[in-house]
Amino acid sequence: MSRARTSVVLPVLGGLLVIAMVVATGFGAEIVPVPAVIEVLHRRIVGLAPNDLGPDTIVWQLRVPRTVLAAIVGAGLAVAGAAMQTLVRNPLADPYLLGVSSGAGVGAAAVITSGLFAGAGLWALSAGALAGALTAAAAVFLIAIAQGGLTPLRLVLTGTVLGSAFAALSSYMIFRSSDPAAAQSVLFWLLGSLSGADWTRIPLPACVVGASLLALLIAANWLDALNLGADAAASVGVPVRELRIALFVLLAVLVGVLVAVSGGIGFVGLVVPHAARLLVGPRHRALLPASALCGAVFLVIADAATRVLVRPTEIPVGVLTGLIGAPAFLILMGRRRYRFGAA
């Protein structure tokens, strides 16, 4: 894929993201017109006092943090999906392949159903989810290493099996919970939600996503070689074993943090990287930023839709991404010119 095309696609995606974020900020139980959203953003950015506290509170305190978090999570999941598909050389891989989401579900279920950390609110939930996610990833890593190394097939099988086990455990916790409200909260979280977003929850995922994207871009040439197979990568001097371990650790931390702040939002990390490959090709130096921008646009739009489809309530964003992602993936796979890992 030509660099000229990439130099056009990325700015266009960036512009779409800005437009999507501004428009999405106006959607919710109460619709705020786009001009009002722009005025609030302008006055906040230049440091002027708000004209009307009502729209200012809705836009700046509630909607903007949620929209920003949606963009960060969408970008992070898409980047993680692209890297995971390279790590295991499987076009069906997604960020949750390592059992991270299921492990996070166990941690979140333990926090919610036990009620021991009720006073800590969302922070306890996020901490429990992150602890569960990293525990699951560590279990997958140790088992794979003990059985012969981080080969693609071993990672896929180990992650799938342990993910199913952790999912069964969280389901059992929900089944045994004596509090219906707690069980409903766990289910809502497992399906993915950005409803708890505020300014304090943005810095950690933003830093992790930014650092992960930078690290992957630095290793882009090695990832291109790894995409051709371990033998081909080793023949050009890529330290395959060390690269796989580094990728595993990076993806475990990245996905663990994202799941901790948003729950299990499916299909973003599976579908978006394939769409990005159609736009810019398989080379990671273009694929990774294109995936990040596409993922951010997709999740910002999906999250806005969840706020208006059944107003004044909302549906978990993971439900909508699944309903959109499944047919979208089938359509992408039906494109004759599309081949995973090839231009």
C-alpha cells in the first residue's frame, strides 16, 4: 500500500474522529445541539466562564469524559487486536484471547457480589477487574511457558481454555449472589459500559494506550517480519522468543487496564484491524495508527448510539458492538481483494 494513500487516510480518519466526538457529545437522555456543544468546549478550552451552567455541566462534566474514554478504549482495543493477530498469526484473534476479559470478570464479580468494597465504588470495581485480568494473563503465560513456550497454537488453546474456566467462575459468582442488584451490575459490566466515566478515570488508560502504541510502532518492522512466520522473522535477525514475551506482557497490561475501566466490549479488537488493513494495508507502521483511529471512531459512535436508542435508559455498549461487529466482519471477509496479512 502506497505511503501517499496512508498519508491521506490517516488525516481523514483523524478528522472523522474529531467530528464524531463533537457530535456524540450532544447525544444522551437530553440532546444538546452541536453549536451549544462547540460553545461549551470553546469557553472551557480558552478559560472563559460558562454562559449556562446546565449545558456546561452536561457537556463538560458528563459527556466529554465519557466520549474521550470511548475514544481511548476503542483505540486501545483496536491496536491490541492488531497486535494479537500478529502474535498468534490468526485472523480470528481478538484482545481477549489471553483470557484477560474473563479474568477481569471474576475480579469484578468478586468485588460486586461480596459487597466488601461498596464504599470505594467504581475504583474498587476497576481494581478488582485489573487484578483478575493480570492474574488470568499470568496463568496463561506460566502454563504456556511450562508446556514448551509461547507458540501461537499454544497461546490460542491455553487462553481459550482458561478464559472459559474464568467465565464459568464469574457466572457461578453471579448465580450464588443473594443480591439481584449486584448480579445485574456484574452482568451490565461484563457486557461493557462507559457510563462510569469521569475525568479521574482517563489518565491511566490514556497513558497506557499511548505508551503501548508507541512501543508497537518502534517494533513495527519486527512485527511485519513476525507476521510472515517465526522462521522468516528469525532469518532476518528478529529475536522471536523475546519479542513474543514482550508482546504478551504489553498486551496483557494494555487489555487489563482497558477492561478494568470499560468492561468486556467485544468485536472492536476483532473487526477494526481487518477494516484498517483494507484501508492502509498490512504493514504495522500504517496499520497500528489506522486501527487506533478507526477503533476510536467506531466506539465513540457506538457509545453515543447506546445513549439514544432506548432513551432515557441505555444498553451496554458491548451489546451494540456485537450486533454491528458480527455482520461487519462477515462482509469484510467476503471482500475478494482482502487477504489477512497481505496487501
